[in-house]
Amino acid sequence: MRAIRTFVAVDVWQELRDRARLVIKSLSSAPAKVRWTPPEQMHLTLNFLGDVQLTEVPAVCASVAGAAAPFAPFDVELTGVGVFPSLSNPRTIWLGVAEGGKRLIELHEAIENGLAEAGFRADNRRFRPHLTIGRVRSLPEGPGELAALVAGLEEFEAGPMMVSQVAVYSSELGRDGPRYEVLGHGDLLGR
């Protein structure tokens, strides 16, 4: 039986992807080896399921759609640049979520609970809404310059967008990074 890496995410509007590219351009001058996220792959991950059997994908999609349906569409605002786990040891570079962050957490929890009820494993990691824009591979000269550039973008504002739908994706890892395919959608239908 075939398994596929699966996750649930919110697509990011093109205008915000364009602004994220500006951040990437300004951070690219640092002496760091970073795998930057291609703009067409930028998304706000809500839930990561890992390997799911192909025969279980319809159940995942139905569960996600059912969990998302009671939510009304809401706005989120991407603002601030930061890193995980810390500026002294940057591994993931991200844009933060200001307005709408609490609603994204609630949506994540509802989807997580719906998936658990359907028999899928919970992620069990603390969820912090963010848009990953790069993964640090190495820092030949240390984190200093990259940390300074990130700190200088702490107040960066990418702008707002509306969340009205979530998507279930498959992720196939390849030499040039992951390739994503939409498996299903869940509309936010509440009022």
C-alpha cells in the first residue's frame, strides 16, 4: 500500500508572497547557506500528518472539511521576521502572524481534534502560526550577520489576507525540494 506525506495548510495570497520575496532578497546577503522557500510553495501550515495511506486520503479530506466548516472566514496579518529556535542558532526563518493568529490556533486545534477522532495521529507539538520562508543549512561565519538582518526586520509588515479555505496537500520530497499537490479543500462556511 502506498503512503504519502500529508499536511493541512492555508494558501498565502500572491501579494504577500511578493513581499516575502523582498525579505528573502534582503536576507540573502548574509553569509549563510539557506534553502529559501519558492514563492509558489509558501503556505501557513496548520497540521502535519506525515505518511498517510493513499486509501485514507478521502477520510482525511472529509475530516478537515468538517472541522473547517463551522469557522467563519477571518483576516490574518503577516508581520515581523523571526527565527526558530533562536537568533544564536537560527534553523528556520519565518514571517509571523499578528492579527488572526488566535483564530489560526483555534482552526488548527479543531482540525487536529477532527483528525484524532477519525483515527489519525496528533502532531503533539506546540502550534505557532508562521510562514516559513527559509531553512538554514549552515552558517560558515556564524549567525551574527543573519541574526542582525533578521532583527532589523522585526517590524516588517507583509500585510493582511483573508482565510476562507484550508487545503490538504501531499508533499513529495525531491532533489530540488518538496513538490506539493492539493488533495482536497475545506471551506470556512460559518457566519
